[in-house]
Amino acid sequence: MTNFAVVIHEEPEGGYWAEVPALPGCYTQGDTMPELLDNVRDAIAGVLDVMREQGREPESNVQILDVAV
């Protein structure tokens, strides 16, 4: 099992969308947080399947930082 950082954005009109920085093109959305989490797991699995078929690996040089300003 591999862990991926997921960036979650709340939509002003309701719902959420998420992106996975280590997996280019890996985005999804959901009306609720539980729906978003299910969708992001499916999106990650789908992107990883395609990458394996293409002989590619997830980007390992992606870093997520918390920065206080």
C-alpha cells in the first residue's frame, strides 16, 4: 500500500474537489467529504493502472509543505 498526499479544495457553492500532486492529471470531486474520499481512491487506482500500463512511476520528487505566513 502506498500513501499519497491529497490536496482538498472546498467549493464556494458546495462540494469539494481534490488533486494528487504526485499523479499528474489525478483530480476528482464529490458533494460530501465521504464521497470525495471514495472518489479520490478510485481516481488514484485508475491513474496508477494507466501509469503501470505505460511503464511509468508516480513522481517521487513532489513535496507538500505547511507554510505559516
